[in-house]
Amino acid sequence: MSKVELLNWFLFALAVLAGVIVYMAYGKSSAIIQPARKGVLAFTPDNYKLAHEAVEFATADGVRLKGWFIPAPGGESGRTIIFCHGWGSNRGEALRDTWFLAEQGFNLLYFDFRASGESKGNVSSVGYLETRDFDAAYEFLKTNRPQAAEAVGVYGVSMGGAVAVYSAAKYPELACVLAESTFLSYKQVVANWSWRRLKTPFFPLVWLTLFFVRRKLKADPEPYSPLYNAPRVKVPALFIDGDNDDLVPVPDAERLFGLCGSERKQMWVVAGASHAKCAEVGGEVYKSKMSAFFGEFLTEPEPPKMDPPPVAAKA
């Protein structure tokens, strides 16, 4: 075989390899922004004998979201926790892990992010567009349940944790935030989820995957990462992570905790827990730590003090 033929075969093989890489990266980007929808809610408030109301509201960009408002059992409460589920999940799975907080006297607001559960929309951005969903949920609560929005806390897991951190930075009036299995950087979690098991370098597969994601979303989700928002969080914060989490390794979780700007922050690493499995592994300890955190920092507002009636002047 001549040198020219060898060169041609080499260039052909190179072109085929490049095509395979582009095909794989494009396919992975589609899997990221269009996860398989879990439309059927396997867990509902009825499973836990919780009175609830089905709610629906729209985001600023017109996506209709569905959820539940669960009032505190035994009487009206001004304390509400808003729940943000993970990527490829839905509000039912968040309820399964956190329903017990209703027993602590909190109102609970669950909703499905866009392209998840029963909500509309076809595109998930793993945090960027979902911040609009939180904005809509928070606005719904303040507008339609003002008596329940006097003290509001946020819980988020995985993608929902990134949204929770962003929201705690954006809304300083929030009482507290709990972020579980929360990734540090959008770029890093895409690399871990997409190609970690293949031990591939950032370039070209991860780089190309992110390139296609940005093209499809027409935006860069990276600035919405907790890496950039945690320093602006000043409210009390609890970070929960598992030491067997391959998407959010403990060093990433520790760095996120260190970046958090709150002076009242805590971190708990659940031994043996993989990604988003802290509730399952943590059991009763998980329940007690969550209950204690929200019990300490999401307190019932004091009623406004009434000025004493004026004393009539003596004649």
C-alpha cells in the first residue's frame, strides 16, 4: 500500500471517528434536555393521609406547572416549605422523602418542574429554566396564600438543590435553604453524568455535549450553577450529601459548603448514600435532622404588636 493510500485511509478513519464523537455528543445533549418524563405520580398526599389542594400556575415564559399545596395539619400556619425535585424526577418522589415535615406544623408546596411530572413543557435545562419555575411557585404562594407566606423555606435535591441555592441568593427574605445532593457546577455534573464511567477527558466529548446543549437552549446554564450563587446565600443553610455519590463527589460538596456565604450553615454527609438517596439511607436520622433544621430556622412569625390606645386627657 502506497503512502498516499495510507494517508487516505488515515484521513477516512479520522473522519469516521470525528463523526462518531459528534453523534454521541449530540445524542447525549438531547438526553440531558429531554429526560424521560415520569408523568405518573407514584406518591401522592393521599398515600400519607394529608389533606391537600391541587394547584396550577404559569411561569413568566408561559409554561403551565402543576403542584400540591398541603396546609399544616391542625390549624393555619404562616410557615411554608417549597420543594424542588431533581432532574428526571417529579413532585411525588420529593413528597415520598419529605412528607413527614407536615407533622411538624409546616405548610408544604410541591410542584413539578417543566418537562417533569404533570407540568407542561418539553425541555429541561438542569437548573437554568427551572429557576423561572421556582419564581412562579413563590409568586403563586405570595399572591394566593399570603397568610402562608410569612416565613418561607426552600428544599431542593440535585437539580432542585441548584435551584434552591439560586433562589436563596435571589430572595434574601427567605428564611432558610436545605440543599441535598447538589452539584457544584453545571459543566461538572454534565461531565460526571455523561462520561464519567468512560473516563473521557473534557475535550472533545464533554466540550461538544455542552456546546450542543447551549445551542439547543440558546443560553448558557453555567452561570446559574451553585458555584456562582452560593457565596450570595446569607440565610441559614443545610447541605446534605452522600459519600457514595458519583455525580456529586464529597470534595465538590465540601467546596460548595465552603463557598456558601451564610454564617449559619451546616453540612451532613450520609455514609453509604449515593446520589439523591440520602433519605433512603439516612432513615430516621435524616428525618430528625431535617425537622430540627426547619424547626430552628423556619419559625412562626410573631403577631404585630398593637399600639396601646391613647389615654384620654383629663379635663
